[in-house]
Amino acid sequence: MDKTKVLSNMAGIVLTLVGTAAIAVGLGLIVAPDGDGFKLSVELLKNTPFRDYFIPGIVLLTVIGVGSLLAAIPAFKLHRFAGAATLLLGLALVLFIVAPSLLDWNRKRFIADFNDCWDCGDRLRSFDHGSGF
């Protein structure tokens, strides 16, 4: 099989999985915008322009979900715009994930989570592997 076809099919599969998951989570956030369905606290949104997860759910459903599924079509058909569509949706997903920290939303929480993760890594590296645990 041609390398281009394999890579294009892999991109199509990833886009389909991301799109399906984003649609499911987006619908969940729209139906229950208080975040209880995903154990999300509305407190996380206190420094954002959102009171609940309804608008982020709509963005997740439409831009990431439907957009990824639409971008999967040219990927599977080896269309010349498949690479650009995949790149565009990848950038949209990264922006959706990092937008809160870029806009200084929950900056303290982001830094605290990063520090906790860093500390955990230090503890794992210092773990005595000969102890049998």
C-alpha cells in the first residue's frame, strides 16, 4: 500500500475518533451545562466569560466535533486539501485546549497543576525500583 494512502487513512481515523468524542462530550456539556455529567466544577469557569459549559460545549460540538468529521472525508478520499484540513483542525484543538491559559483564565490553577505534575515526576524518578513495589 502507498505510504501517502496509509498516512491519509490514519489521519482520517484520528479525525473520526476526535470528532466522535468531541460531539459526544459537546452534547453532554450542552445537555448538562453545569458540568456534573463529567464531574467538572463550574468554579473552574469563574475567571472566564462563561457561567456554565453551554457555550464551550457548542464550540466543542461544532468546531472540533463536526469540523473533524468533515475534515476526515477529504483525508479518506486522498483529496489535495486533506493535509491542510487536518492541520487546521489540529490547531483548532490545540487552541481549544490551551485557550484558558493563553487568556490568563485560571492561571493559578494551571500553574498549580503543572507544579503537582512536576513534583509527581520527581517522586517517580526518585522511587527505589528494588523495593519490590
